[in-house]
Amino acid sequence: MRRLAMLSLLLVAASCGNTAWAQQAASSSGDLKRGGAVLADMAAGTFIDAHPDLHFRHVGMVAYRDGHKREAFDHFLIASRYADKASQAIVALIYWAGDGAPHDRPLAFAWMELAASRGYAELQHQHDRYWAPLNDEEHDQARDLRLALDVDYGGESATGLLGGAAASRYMSSISDSVRLNTAQYLQMKDLQWQVQMLKGRIDVGDPRSIRPPAS
């Protein structure tokens, strides 16, 4: 699907926001020079394989490109457990389009709101577009589903799982020079997305107008 293919560009990014905020994120992770070096390392296969959020996102995209959409969806769900906002946005679009999972507009919105929770402007824009066509019943459903997602995919649950992975076997192939704590790692993912925004605007597509099922 064309819209999901466009969303695949999210797989090379990790944040949004304004440039000043991105520079602040890099400074808080060390300095801008070190930040640039870490960004380069984050594109390496060994780094991707050592981080389950990036690893399962990558595996999911490969599966999707090979036509294994349900398998891809399952991998994006796993990556989403590790606070990967790109994967969460892809899950949202899959639910909205019904391409790899059953069509579900309230659930799609709940996932997009979760994906937008770090303030990425592109995802916040999609969040608003997903909300607008929902009817009152779907709004209520979406609010409940959003709260339910936090149990396994949001807040401390996801960042805690990500922090646990950082101390696990996943990190065995990463040198000390690119080891980051959880907060630093998330900031570098934010900066990574900002760099992609500066290179060229990422279009994640507009939600299609699909009528809700008759009640």
C-alpha cells in the first residue's frame, strides 16, 4: 500500500520537534560532536541488532516489504513495547488501513496518540487527523483503548523494558564509546529524527476516509 510505504521512511528516523530542542538533546547526551558520532553508530547493523526496538522494527519492515504483512505487524508490536515511536505509528496506520491487521479506527487513533507522546510534530499532526473523522462512540472507545495501551506499551512500562534491554545480551556487541543510558538513548533517537526532518520532510500519509460500520 502506497501510504504504508511512505510511512516506512519513519524507519530511518527517531524524533521530531524544533531544531533548538534537538540541539539541547544532543548537548544533554554529551556534546554535539559526540552526538554526531553516536548518530553514525546508530545506523550500523551491529547497533541495530543490539537494540530490540530498532531490531524488531527493521525485521518488521523487511517482512512487510516481502509481503508478510501479519508477520511484520507482530514485529512492529514487539518494537513498540520498547518505546519505539516509529513502530507505534506504523501499527496505527496498519489498523487505520486494515492492511496487516483488522481495520479499527478507534484503536488506530489510540496507537497514533501513543506514538505522538514524545512531541514529534509529524505524528501529532497525524493524531489530529485520525481524531477528526471519528464519531462520538468511536471517541469514547479511543480514549479507553489509549489508557489500556499504557499497561504494556506506554510510559514507564516501555522505558523500563528498554532500560532492561540495555543491560542484557543485546548490548554485548556495542562498545563502551556508544553505550547510553535510557534517557540519553531516547534523546539520541529524538535527534536522529530531527536530522531526517532537516534532510527532507517525511510524509506519513493522510488517513483515508473510511465510513464506520453501521450500528
